[in-house]
Amino acid sequence: MPTHIHRFGSRFTEQVAVKASDGRWLKKIGGGHEMHRRLATGGVALCAAVALTLTACGSKSTSGGGGEASGGSGSAAATGLTITPLAQIDTSGKEVPTSDAGQAVLPSALGNAPCPATNIAMAGALTGDNSALGINIRNGAQLAVNQHNAANPNCKITLKSFDTEGDPQKATQVAPTITGDQSIIGLIGPAFSGETKATGSIFAQAGLVATTASATNPDLAKNGWRTFYRGLANDAVQGPAVAKYMAGKLGYKRVCVIKDDSDYGVGLAKTITEGLGSAHDASCDADVKSKERDFSAVINKLSQAKPDAIFYSGYYAEAAPLVTQMRQQGLQTVFVSGDGTNDPNFVSQAGQSAKDAYLSCPCGPAKDPFKGDYTKAFNMAPGVYSVEAYDLATILMKGIEEGKRTRPELLDYVKNYSGQGLARHYQWNAQGELTSALIWIYQVK
């Protein structure tokens, strides 16, 4: 069982090659575990990881841990399942009509005024366990830039991408590189709530407008960062809306809440439990850790409780093996989760165990022609947050087209912006929150 340890700065990545019964060599790449933790868990953790890899290999097209996602929804397509939008809901959990994106501002129609070469940036996880979420954002923003440049050859805008691995510590090392590059006048990111919390003050001090397409922890807007603008609803909107949809429309009377240890997972779980009210059964709540892969203790607790539904608050890297092990151990309780799980990689990694799961998101579904353009450009379907990244990049470029070519000018432009995008209408209050935001409910079918 060959093992190769690679060091990147102060962090380590372990590559383990395991020979399967059919003679094939399977490779598992661990993304970002600390060395002492990996060695301490030893054979037990490795055996669990191997078992999961062998179970899922029929449908899985991304590496088990730290590799960059390669298949997008194409990976999910191998299972015959897709994440399908069901309804848009308001904060009371009631279904509401969807908005018309027919009047959306598009990057190809921003004008043709000449401008000097200008840079914007994207920061998020491009490698690591949840890299697909960052890749969705980068690709959405890149598509907008490509379409703008094709239609406006006299105003070339470049998107510079920065990999944070979704790690707050790594993000604090990347952020000064971004702010130190004076050619960068606008940012899409960071992607995750933890890394946004760790870097918000850095971008604020540099006066660099930071528009996130995905960080949803409500407390981020309470830090007084004058450069922070969130391009979707936060979890103070998502949590109560989804909770009331579960207790109302879906009729669940007993719900257990499982959360991971991320800022996102903890924050969303809090708003979900508050929104569920009497439908929340605290006696069967449980906690998991990032990179945990053996959920037998949690599943045993859930099996004894027999709830109507389980809400998982965290990311797909843990959600996929959790629901897989639930189904393998005979627990068929309805599985519900939020935007951190709402990615084709959840479906590809969980396979048929993901069937019928409900997934929420403050993000809107991708529609044609955007969906077709994205698929053609990147050989994969758009994922969660791709549309938001496209819209936010378009807003930044619209400002540039209108002559806002310094950090203070572009920051002021976003502060006062009001316009329709593909996903929604974008206008912000003084805290950088959208003045109006709704939630989407999806289901794996």
C-alpha cells in the first residue's frame, strides 16, 4: 500500500495508492490534513476511506480528497441523477413566482468605449475537498469576462484567479498578494464564510471592493467592512425559509440537525434550528468535523431517534459519505441540506444514495443561453454560484466601462448600483446585504 507525503508550506497532502480486488490501483488524495492527525488516525481511517472509495468508484469522477473537480454535473450525469430546481421560496417558506431575467445586464452589451487594460480578481477554493464550489465561481466570472472582451476589443479586462483552498489561514496569506497588486480594482470572493471572515479587514483596509458570490454567514455583514458586498441571501434568510418549508410544505414534525465545524455550517445550523421551532428535535442533533469520514456514531444516534428528516449543515465533502453510509446502514430518513452540499459532486460522490435529497440555495438555477455558453466553454454544466459570479463580474465590468477604473471609484459604483442580473435584482444596503433576496429549493432526481 504505497503512500506518498507531499509538503506544501506548513500543510501536508497524503496520496495513498490502494490495490482493489480487480487489480486496479485506486488513488486517494487527502486535502490539507495536518500531518500529526493523518498519522494518528492510521489504519482505521485509511480502511474507512478505502471502503468509501470502492463503494463510490462506479460514479465518481473526481479525486476523493484534494484534487480539482474535473467533471461538474457531467460526473452527476453518470448516476442518472441531477439536481433539479423545484421552487423559489420567501422567508416564510411559501413558494413565490420567479423573477424575469429577460432584462438582465449582459457582459456582451456593456458598450464599446475604449479603456486601458484592467484587472479584476477571483479568490476561492480551486483545489481541496470542496474545490468544485470555487471552480463554479471562477468559471462563471471567466465566462462573463470572455464575453465582454469578445464584444469590446478596445477594453480588455483580465480575471486573475487566486486559490485559497477554502482555508482561512491560506486565505490570509493570499489576500495581501491580491491587495498588493494595484492593477486589481475589484474582487469576486472570497468564496467561503470562514475565509471571508479571516480576510475581510485586509480588503477593507485596502479599499478593494469584495463581492462574494457564495459566503452566506450572516455575521459577515456586521463587521463594519465598507468594501463587503454579498451577491445572494445570507443564512439568516436561508435558514428560516428552508426550516419553514420543511415544517410547512413538506410536513416534517421531527427534524434532527447535523452540523460541521465550519463558520458556514455552524451559522446555518443555528438559523435552521431557530426556524424549525417545535419541529426541531435537539435530542438527536450531532456534530461532525471537516474531513471526517466515519459517521457510524452519528448514524446510530439518528437510527434510534427515527426523525422525519435530517438537515445537514455543511459541505458536500462530508455530506456525500454521510448520506452514503446512512443508506448502507438502512437509514432511509429524508436528507436535506443547504448550498454547501448543492453541487453535482455531491451526487457523483454519493451516487444513488443522493436520490430524493432536498437541497436549498440562495443561488438561482442556470438557464439558457447562459447554461449552454458555460457548458461549451468549460465542458461541464454550471454549478452552484456560477450564475452569481457571472452577474457580479458583469457589475464590476459595467463600472469599468463607465469609467470607474480605480479602487475608490469602483467601490462607490457598487455601493450605489441597482440593476437586473440573470439570478436576481442587485442592489445593496449600507451593510453590503441585498435589499431583496429569495431562496431556491432543489431536489436530486
